[in-house]
Amino acid sequence: MTKDVRPDGAGTLDAVDRRLLAELERDGRIANNRLAARLGVAPSTAHARTRALVERGVVRGVHAEVDLAAVGRPVEALVAVRLRAHDRAQIEAFSRRVPALAEVVQTFHVSGAEDYMLHVAVASSGALRDWVLDHLTTDPAVAHTETTLVFEHRRGNAGPPR
């Protein structure tokens, strides 16, 4: 049985852990009894393994995948943001402020020419323009933004190592 060592030293993932994670990624609301049956382990084992993965920080949460168009936010975009300076205080302030904005789906602090990639969802192209102006281009910490419309978004399958 192969084991994968976590880079942060939080332990290893064995074959059962990897299968458990794959099942949780497929359906985060799966009943413990059904999860145990799919893994071929006792329900108490499935529960203990799941709890241990949460406590170790391997499982950070279970989330609903919301159809953004169905909730009035059909226009999605990726917004690249370059800050004026790489000052720790500005980076920390930006990292706290921007993910809290209602339109932000995900925030990525990245390397390269840009400092952040923001996945945002809004009601219209006009709302997108206004959001970028109101929350980014008028921010004194922001030097440059570049907005790319998202035509389609599909979730990948980058789960635990196989």
C-alpha cells in the first residue's frame, strides 16, 4: 500500500483516505453508511477517518456548488490585479478586503506579472464594469487590472493523488 506524505508534515494518506476523499469530492453530502459501503469499511471507520481528515486540515470544508446564473449573477469574469507596491500591509489589507466582497467567487494570490486573480460573478456587463471601477481601479493600492470574460466554467477533478 502506497502512502503519500503531505508537504506540511500533517501525516500520510493511504489508499482508504484517498478513496474517501474521492467520494467526498464526488458528493460531500454522502451519508456515512453509504460512504462506508463504498469504501468497504465499517461505518465507525468511515466516520473516524473523515473526522481525522478534517482535524488534520486535509478536508477544509464541504461546499454547495451554486449555479450563479440562477441567482442573478450570470456574468463571470477573471480579473487580473497588479498592485503598485509589494508592501506587506497593502497585500494583507487587499487579501482581507477583496474576498469579502459579495461578487467575488474566488481569490488567488499568484506569482508572475500579476499579483491576484479574482473570479467574480455579477448581473451584467455594466455591473462588471462598475464593480471593477468601484472596487479595484479606484483603490490606491491597485496599479493595473485586466478583465477576461468567462464563457464556461467546469470544475476539474484535482483530488487526492491516485
